[in-house]
Amino acid sequence: MGFRFLPLVINNIIVVILVIVTLVNAGQRPPSPGYYPSSRFRSMSFYQGYKNLWGPGHQSVDNNGITIWLDRNSGSGFKSVKPFRSGYFGASIKLQSGYTAGVITAFYLSNNEAHPGYHDEVDIEFLGTTIGKPYTLQTNVYVRGSGDGKIIGREMKFHLWFDPTENFHHYAILWTPMEIIFFVDDVPIRRYPRKSVSTFPLRPMWVYGSIWDASSWATENGKYKADYRYQPFVGKFSNFKASGCSAFAPARCRHVSASPYRSNGLTGQQSSAMQWVQSNYLAYDYCRDGKRDHSLTPECWH
């Protein structure tokens, strides 16, 4: 009889450990990166840079930002008014607390509408969770692939050193012809360098935000689904920043930088802050996944 309940006991122990680890880590903050790229770019209101893409009845725009929500009828999404070929793209985001399993709140770059079935994409995705467990922030890079069965994800997942449901925090993607860097409150958490043309997105992309039901995979590989007894699921976006070379800019347009220097890369202090985050909050790295076919991701071993 005791063995019957063993899996339940083990699962409860794991939940308790996750909660304890989250509470302990919540008191830790990354070291200062020493440089704050978001301060270099002006903020814009929603309509200065974006427009509705889908679910207009599930969004509300004010002077500075937008609130989007998901219920059993629909989610919602928005899109930048112009495409870019490089730049800094950021937004301050506040997530919903409580049960949000199966729900994705996303801020990302993509050219899916221009190249359906063969698109590029750079993602910041918040994977919904169950009560008592932390959100997972998933970063991802797709190169000339789509949801046609041939997609190759390059996921790195993180937990955060704060509760993203309590306040707005700034999340950003810096994309240049030589690198992609993901930031949380100006702290770099991941740098994806260009190692070859075949593993790096170079075609123009638009900036998107959305909230949608991804129950099939979002939370613990689909174990927990969206539960619409908790609807609506809400995502709030403000303090938009989008600065760089648009797809229509002249060839002489210079790409922006993540550091005080015009060259690519991070300063030593920024790199130290990123290493600290990856040492303390990295939850998954596709390059370290022994179940993956790394012949499809040569950047992992080059």
C-alpha cells in the first residue's frame, strides 16, 4: 500500500524543493553589468511602433502600452509597423500570477509572414506554470525553418531572480549581423554569435508580441494544460523600444551595439554578469542535451 503513494510523495517533495530553491534564489541578484543598453534608446508608445495583428477584441491599448489576454475564445497578438534587419528591441512586461500552465506570453522577432514554411525567428517566451512553481523564460533561435516537421530549435531556458508577476521588468533582444544577445533588465543572459551563415538569421524580421494556448508543450512538455477556469490570462507590455536599421534603411546604416563600443560582443563586466546568471539560473541548454542530434546544430561544437 505504501508503494502505491510513493510517486505522489516524490512529486510533492520535488515541488517543495523547487519552491524552496526559488525562494532562496529570489534574494540573489546578478552582479552589475556596468552598462545599460536600454538607456540608450528612447521609449515609444504602442501606436508609434506597433499595430494589432490578431485578436483585437482581446487587447486594450493605453498611451504607453498594451494589455493582451487569452480566454477560451481567443488570444491576441501585435506586430511592428516595419521590418528590421538589425537593432535593439525591448519591452517592459508583467506576467499573470497563479495557474498559467499551457499559456505562452511572447516577445519575439520573426519573418514567418514573409517566408511561410521557411522562416527565421528569435524568441523570448514565458512558459506558463502551475501554482507554486516559477515561470520559465525560454530563449530560442530558428533559422530558415518552420513548424513543418523540420524545425530546429536552439532553446536555452532560465528561471529568474525575481517574481515576474509582481512588477514590470525589461526584456530585450539585440540582433546584429554578427550576434544575438538576450537581456533581462539590461543583464545579458545569453549571447548567440554568428558562426556560419547557415546557423544565423540574416533576413529582415518584424517584432511581435502575443499570448496564446500552447498546452501541447509549454508546461513540463505538455503535462499541464491551460485551465480556462482561471481565465482570462493576461500579459501587460509597456516601455517599448525598437531602434536599429529598418529593412528600408540605406546600406550605410550602422547596427547598434550591446556594449559601450561599436564592436560586437560584451564587456568583461557584462560577460561576468551573464556567466553568473547561467551558473545560477540556467534550466536547460540545447547544446548540453545528449538526446539532441547535434549534427543539426553545428554551432554547439564549432
